[in-house]
Amino acid sequence: MRISLCNEVVRELDFPAQCALAAALGYDGLEVAPFTLDAEAPHLLPASRRVELRRAAAEAGTAITSLHWLLVAPAGLSITSADPALRARTLDVMERLVGLAADLGATLLVHGSPGARHVAAEGDAARAEESMARAGEFAATHGLTYCLEPLDSGQTNWCTNVAEAAAIVRRIGNPALRTMLDTCSAGNGESDAVVALLEHWVPTGLIAHVHFNDRNRRSPGQGDDRFGPILAALRRTGYAGFAAVEPFDYVPDGPTSAARAIGYLRALEETIA
């Protein structure tokens, strides 16, 4: 299983130190939240900075595998807004972030960003879907994959389950646009429900990424959710993508949370080998 660490978990470290820690702990790469690179305009990072970041990962013996939390910065973006200027600005940021991912050596982007996808009026859902179609076009240009992330109804009211995301992806019909599964959001984090979802959706080829987190918002191994059956289901269904450890509550701190997660997951892997 190829496992990345979501870098915001250790964002108090500078980027070379993040890379070194992830590699030392046994992660296969970093999934980067652009706002950790620049809190104002990460989509406008200069070419020289992009080269530095990619080199830092390589020198640590790791890689930048993916980007997520795409629309946190700049503030105020929306894929559902009826304001043409705001939507144009949002799509420009999305296109530039795809370019950033390519420059950093990533192969995949995960579109969660619940605050920028709220549906409140007629036409909002259609605009969100149109934005995903454009995102797939941007990704295809660079040979990347753009994933629409289903998020639970406590975070958003648009695309709240894997079936809904899969239907959107199928309607758009661009191979560069796919979906993914977050173990906390999917099936309310219950292992049996997550296993059933994986067994149904992975064979369709629509699942291109997985996020690992416990329903208590901590890292795998720090709650009641059982990840052994989830890892076994991923292996049984032939899943070949990355999974990224994405806790939201870092206990007792980010580096320790990251260390506990990878130790727990690697130990489970041995039991299903």
C-alpha cells in the first residue's frame, strides 16, 4: 500500500523538514495542501519556488504525490456562485493549481473544499458540476487526475456520498476526472460500511484515491474504527492508487499523530500479507 502524509499535519515544520520526517517515518510521499505553501496565493507560486519544493522532496527521498484542500486560499472562492466574475476567478485558481501539481511532480488533485461548494439557490448544483467538468479538462491537459471528493452532509450539501460523486463523474465522462473515498466521511466511518463501498466502487475504476482518518477526526489507530478490514478490502479489490493519512485533530501533536498512524497501518499490512 502506497501511503502519503497530508502535510498540513506537520505544517509547523518547514517544507524540507516535512519531507524528511515523512520519509523517515516510512511514508511514500506527501499530499500537499497549497495553503501551507502560501496562505494568500499558492496558485501563483513562482517557478523558482516550485523547483525548490520538488527538489526538497527528492533530496529527502520522497515525492509530492498529490494536492488537496485546493480552494482554501485565496479566500472567498466558489464553484457554485452565480457571480460570473467570482466563478471565473475560481476556475482560474483551479487551473493554476493543476499546473502547480504538475510542476511539483504530483499526479493527482483532490477537490474537497466544502466551504467553496455550498448549494443555496437554483443553478448552484449545475454550476458545481460544470466546474468539475472544467477541472477534468485542466487535468487532462497535464496528464493528471482530478478527484471530486464526496464529503458528509455535516460539511457540505453538494456531493455527499460516493454514489453521487460517481454519477457526476460518469455524466461528465472525462477519464481525467474521477472520485475517491474518505474513510471518515464514507459510511459514517464504520469499517463494515467502508469495506462494502470499496468492494462496490473500486472495481468500477472510478476510485482514484483514498483518505485514511478515524471518525473521531484523529489518525488511524487513535479511535474505534478498524482499518485492518479496510486495508484487506483495498488489496482484495486490486486498488493500485495512493492512500493519504488525513487526521484533523492532531493528538498529542502533528508529528506524533503522523508517526502513530503509519506504524499502525504498516503493522496491519503485515497481518494481511
